[in-house]
Amino acid sequence: MDTIGERGTIDERELSTLDAMLSHSPLVLVVFDPEYRISYWSKRASEALGYEAAEVLGKRLDETELVHGDDLANVLAIQLRSRTERTEAVVSRNVRRDGAVRTFRWSTIAAQRHPRFAAIVVGEDISATVDAATALVESEQRFRALFEFIPKQSSSSILRARSSTSTRRSVTLASM
């Protein structure tokens, strides 16, 4: 039995089944026609990005506000390459209808020469992961910057001072 990934093709029945399965997951499903216009927009895509199907169907990505302007050229270049070769997953910032920017990882699960489908793409909102990684890097930078200002010898002096203070306090408390 072959798989969609091995064949690189999908028929309409398989697309319907795929969408039904993905509707119970956090994944977004978008299908592009041979001219790379959006020909299918899943309910999860509407929920995640705030655009109803009627607002995006029939449009190319560069005719929408879906992809952040700074990422659009890269996304379109990968989309163009996907016509002739297998492409890697792409991470892009996407703009919700309400203006919020979310980061998605998009993977092409089938690219083909089909009269109706050129690419079937699934997307995952990875904003929380990206935000956490960014916060970690910023925290590490602040931590390093803080310790760059402490002279190397003063940190051992601080430890000796704390040590002698602790000893004196324990002696004082013991003598009471």
C-alpha cells in the first residue's frame, strides 16, 4: 500500500478524509491550485488565522495579508521551488485578521500535477515555542550582562564576607 507521501498525489476523497482527521488536531490545512491560489481553507485555518474561507479562496498569498511582509519573499520562493522539487518545512510569521502575528511551521504533504491541487500544506502554530525560546535567549543575555559587571575577585570577597558574618552570628546566638 502506498502513501500520499510516496506518491506525492492525493485525490478528493483522500483530501476529505485528511481534513476530517486534521479537524481534531491543532493543524491547519490549506490547499493550493496549480496557479498557487488558495483552493481549500480548513475550518482550523479560519480558527487559527481569523480569516473565513470566503476571504482567501481564489487568492495567491501575495494577494492577502496572511504572510508577514518580511517573510513573504522567502515563502513565495519556497512555493516556487516546490513546483519542481521537494521542499523543506518553512517557518513564517503569519498575520491574523485581528493583526496579531503568529509563527507557523508549514509543511507540504503533497505536491502534484493534479487539475485541482498543486500543493497540500499543513501548518502548526509554534508561536508559544518561539516566544519561549526568545525569552530564554534574552534571559541568558541579561544574566551574562549582569555578571560581566562583577569583578572576578569581588565575588570571592563576597563569599568570604558572608562566611565570616554567618560564623559571628552563630557565635552570638550561641552565647545568649
